[in-house]
Amino acid sequence: MNQAHSFKLFLVMTLALNADRATAAPMASGQEPTSPPIDCPLRKQGIDPTHMRPFEDVETYIAFLERADRGLWQKPDEVVAALGLLGDETVLDLGAGSGYFTFRLAKALPRGKVVAADTEPEMVRHIHHKAMSEGIQNVQAALIRPDDPAVPADVDLVFVCDVLHHVADRATWLASLGKEMKPGSRLVLIEFKEGNLPEGPPESAKMSRAQTQELVTKAGLSLVFERADLLPYQTFLVFRKPR
């Protein structure tokens, strides 16, 4: 382990320890907290930070997800605006990655919150640390299993962007998603279109729009809206679970 890596590992463990201390330390009598404590989501699930991927690898992947040219075709601000959020909802950013959409969603929810869930501890750590260091109080990071979307009971909208093609058993995963969503809540599903595109996964990993709609419909949700004109390389489908 080189010196730079050792220092970064020490920094992460120190931040985690400080977060734990902030959570555990009692407030002085009459003292008002400047912001609520943010408990470490990985510590609560027993994740050992020394067993996580090297910072260099994680930083490279985060830089790829956050690259400036992605905005030209992903159009994140337009996507968030198209959701028609009222500002007080609870949104689950499922497969949040680096938080590319998480923090944009948080800005649109001044009275609500975003649960940023991912299967990769490194991404959960990154989102948690950014929310903590920047004082963003309506973002909650959560580590989930690849086979369970783990939708919290109070979620009004599930946001899934560029994630479904990573799921091994899509039918079972979507069935779990539909079962866990509360009646009346929405699912926003953004996935890459078929064809030879300059962005996106290999063709073998893609599903057709018809296949996607069929699986989601079998999961108990109905298509209520589509923005076919918004994204050049992706479909934008909105489903709702019946009340």
C-alpha cells in the first residue's frame, strides 16, 4: 500500500469515526443542533472500509459518471423538471451511482427527501460523504442487495436511470419493486434504446421498449406517461402502481 493510498484510507476512517461520534455524543442541555447528525449507512450494516475498492479506481469511475459531456445527452435538469415534483415527496434514486441525479433531485425537494440506494458500498460512501460535507440534509444514502430494490414504505416516486440493463434477473427484480412500492406511487424508468448508439451498454444487454413495458406491467404497474422526445439515446417511461 503506497503512502497516498494509506493517507486516503486514514481520512475515510477518520471521517466515519467523527460521524459516529457526532451521532453518539449527547447534546448539552438547551443546545440546539445546527443540523441533524448523519449516521454512516455502511457502519450500520457492518461494512469494513478496509475491504473496499481503492480510491483511485472509485474516483475514476465517479469522474466517468459525472463527466461534463454526459449532460448533453442525459439532460439531467430537463429530466428532473419533467418529473413534475411538488417539492415535498420522498424519492428513491435506485442505483444512484455517484449521485448524478440524487443531488439534482434533492434541490427539487425542499420539503422532501431523496433516498440514494446502490449496491456498491463505494458509491454509498461517496454520496453520504458529499451530503455530510456539503450540509445537504435531505439526502439519505442506503446500501442494498442486487436482488432486492428495498423500496422504503414512504416512497412516492422510484427513479431508475441507466440501471435495468445491469440487473441479472429483471423479471424477478421488477416484481419485487412492484410489490414493495406503495399504492399510487410512480416508477420512472429511463433506459438506453436499441440500436447502434454512441452511448450506452452493449446491444446484448439492452431490452426493447415493448419488453420493458411488458415486464413492468406484469409487476403490477401501468404506463401512464412517456417523454419520447426528450432524450436522444434513451426511453423515458413513467408507470404508476394502482391505488
